[in-house]
Amino acid sequence: MLQRIAAFTVVLCMAMAGSIEAATPAAATVTPELVRELAPTGTLRAAINLGNAVMAQKDERNGKLGGVTVELANELARRLGIPVSLVTFEAAGKVFEAMQQGKLDVAFIAVEPARAAELDFTAPYVLIEATYMVRNDSPLKSVADVDRPGVRIAVGRGSAYDLYLTRTIRNATIVRSATGGCCSMIDLFVADKLEAVAGVRQQLVAHSGADPSMRIMADRFMDVPQAVAIPKGRKVTPAFLHAFVEEMKASGFVADALKRSGQVGALVAPAAP
């Protein structure tokens, strides 16, 4: 199953990025046309999803934002020579809604077919794992055990793993939290005594570390590719962003940003095919 998931991710990214591959060598040039198209207000409005604590974090003491997506947004605005407005959200589903409403210029969210119908994505810059957390005494031992009648899975509404499991789960029941925030599905799992909760491995590990009654499955049900998204219909922006992301990976920028934010478990995505 994991091989099929990996192959699907590569094919999806190639399909979205393939049409701009030929333009990539010249894509790094910043032109007035690019700036007007990418940031029509003169300020880069970039969505930061705090619901994914691997990608972005907020210091509750001073409100300062950090993480790889924050650093990428700042670097992108610096290259464009314009200010940046970091617009924070508690869930990726809310980011997607704001993109649909034209309130954002770029977003840093997971590549997902349901989103790709309305947004264009670069190739991924980071890959993270999605898996399940269960109670220690649960009979569910691996991902393959979860999709069975009587099993209820808590998920964050509108998250990439919600969309993926909605397509692939056949026997278990998906129970969605009111929001897609990083803790909402765990709260639902605990409060309603559900059988499993789906989420990003690092977030689940952080919770289980403070709760010895919980166990994280060793395998995963999907890799979640994180990429830059823009509204469809842009002419020069896709090629520029494709080149930007590939440079950020190749130069070590993404890897260093992950280290600075303490996210050693996340993997830099390979170069686009």
C-alpha cells in the first residue's frame, strides 16, 4: 500500500509541475509582471497553518511565529522585494477556504487531489508521516488493523489525512472534529473514547509522551507532501515558485529551517522529477 501511496504522490506532483518544467531555468528572474501577479496588493499574503506544528509554530509568550513555512514565506517576500503578511490559521481546511475566497496569495499546505482541483501546487518541499494513535490496551497493532467495522477514527476536519482517509477507508467510521486544529482530533478521541486517532506522527508523539496510556503505531497510512499552493490561472508565478522551492531544497534552506524549529523527524522532499 505504501508503494502505491508514494507512486501516487510522485504522479500527482509531476502532473501539477510537469507543465512548467520547460520554463524552470528562467523562472528565478523576478519581474514586475511576476510581482503584480503573485502579490497584486503589493504585500505577499502568506497563509501559515498553525494546525500543523511540524511546519509552523507560535511562541505563546511573545506571539512570535517560527518554522519552515514562516522562513519560506519571509524568504519569498525578500526575493520579491515586497513586505509579507503572515496570516495564521488553526487548520488547513480554513486555509483552503481563504484561498478560494481570494484572501491569500500563497499557502503552505499538503498536496491533496481535492485541493488540486482548485489550486496549483509546487513539488513538495517536506514529507511528513501520518499514522494512528491508540490506547495501550487496544487490539489494533498496525495500520492494516484499523479499517474494520466498529472502529471509529478521529480526524481533524478538512486535514490532508481526513481527505485521504475519506477516499480510502472502507469499513471503519471517520469521526471529524469541529475544527482541523492539531489538538482537536485528539480531544475528540479522548472525550468520545474512540478507537483510534489519525494525525501527523510528530504531533501524536508529542501527546503520547505526556500520556503513557497511549501508543503510536510504528507504520504509517500515508506520507503527507507539503508544498506551496497558489490560485489557478497564474501565468508566470508557477514556474517561478517551482524553481524557488527546488532551490530551497537543494541549498539546504529547508533542512536548516527544520533543524532550527526542532523538527528533526520531518524529511526534505527529493528533487522534483
